[in-house]
Amino acid sequence: MLPLLHFQHYQAFQQALAQLGKTLSVSDWEESMLLEGYQNVQQLFQSQIATLSADDVAPEHAPRWQSLQTEIYKQMRLLETDMMLLQASRSSATSQRRVLSVRDRLNTLIQYGEALLQL
């Protein structure tokens, strides 16, 4: 079982990811709203998730926790790239492809978060 502080941080991160996903699901999303949501996710990740330590996790769950934490870190780096590519896209078709990439990345991050919350 995760320590309460870890659990709370992952829940807040999950909520921020879900909110960003909702922003993307609106057909006429505004870039400023999208960037604000992404910055919120990034800030939560850097201040609350990336700073967590396996020291507080039960020894039998530590390897799984570390693996999922590493995957979240990797997916966040890829999300950053996806967001930059989305911002740089000039055509509607390219933007739509980039939005799908961002949605897929968010879904992956949410799945990792759910796995962590079940530890």
C-alpha cells in the first residue's frame, strides 16, 4: 500500500491529467487553455511526483513502484515533445494527429497512475 502522501500526490496528478484530457476533448479547444492545463500537469509532476522516494514505499512494492515511476517520467518527457509538436503544427490535419498523440500519452499516464494508486 502506498503511503498517504504518495496516494494524495498521485490522485492530484491523475485529476490534472484528466482535466487536460477534457480540455482536449472539446472540439474547439483554445491553445491558451491547453497550455495552462499542460503547465499545471508539468508543475504537479515536478513538485509532487518526481520528488517522491521509494524509501516510504513498502519493500515488497518498491520495485513495481520504481518501474511505474520511471515510466511516468519517460511519458512526461514524451508528452512535452508532443505538446511542442502540437504547438508547432500549422495545418488542421497535422494538429488533429498531434492531438491524438497527446490524448494517447495522457491515457497512458492515467493508466500508470491508476496502477500506482492500486499498490
